[in-house]
Amino acid sequence: MPTVWLVDRQFDSKGLVRLTYATEDGERVHTKELAEQRLVTGDGITAGREVDESALGETPEEEVERFATEASKMAADHDLDDRV
């Protein structure tokens, strides 16, 4: 299973958090949405995760470089299961 690293998190007005994880090359992404309340009551957000290949999408071209940079930093500084 491919490993992806947290590269972006966005909060919306409906109380949802969109987490974007990317491969270290920035080419592939995995997005997960969860209720903001789960950040408080749940296990938190991990620096990385392993996902099924079918759960990956292509990164928008304008984000590839930024996601690659962020994913590489996370991979260098954290273990997969580190809470961030």
C-alpha cells in the first residue's frame, strides 16, 4: 500500500475538516473529510497513513510541487502514526 503524508487541512463553515495527504513526489493525493468534533474527541490526525492504491487521485498540476515539498518534510520529521 502506498504511503501518503499530511500536506493540507482546511476547515469549512459546516464544521468539517478536509485533510489532504500526498505521496512524497506530490503526484498522488488522498483526501479525507471528518467532523471537526472528531479532532477533539478522536485519536487526532496522523502525519501519514497507508492507503489502498484505489483511494488515490491525481494531484492538480498547480499543487504538485507544494505537496511534494510538504510531504517530504512530514516524512523526514515524523513517523506515520505521529499525531500532528
